[in-house]
Amino acid sequence: MQAIERTMLECVGYTVKMAGNGAEGLQSLKCGTPCLILLDLMMPIMDGLSFLRERKRLAAAQSTPVICVSAAGPELVGEALRLGAVECLHKPTDFDELCDIVARYCPGSPPQPAT
């Protein structure tokens, strides 16, 4: 599913960096802070909830909004929100809803019109 979301966002002009799991995501945050983190709650090696817990240790990343994109049930989504996620999109992700949320949290980098 990651590849579909990436393609959707890149098609409308966003730059997307991906990590295959939570540990890679944390490592990536040490190299730069994105305007938004789209986080799957169910990943290998380090799941999304563990990522949210560990992210609190990175001062630069604490101000970055996290949007969960997951097929997880309400209990996991609720825990993600308690750990700092600001919203949650349910899979399968609606293209328009995803773009609206990214635009809301990344106002300084609006997408370029698709040609």
C-alpha cells in the first residue's frame, strides 16, 4: 500500500521519502524533519505505536504532525492518537482525502498542478 500512496502524492507534486519500518523512519528523522509523517501502525521490525513512543525522544521530530494510515481497529488507532498522532486515515486510502490532509499539514509546499 505504501507504493500507491507515494505514487498518488508524487503525481500531484509532493516529494515523498519512504521508510520500510519504524526503525528506518526514526533513522530518517535524524537526517531531516518532514512537514508530515504518514505512519502505518502495522509494520515489521518496529510497529507504528513503537515508532510514536520512540519519536518522543527526538526533539526535532516532536513538532512534525503524524497521520496514521492503517487498517487497524479502533483500539490501536486510539492508542496512536494518545501517543501523539493527530489523525488517522483508514485503508484503503481515499486519494482526495489523503491529498486534502497533506495540503492541510504542509501548507508551505502546495502540490504543483498535474499535467
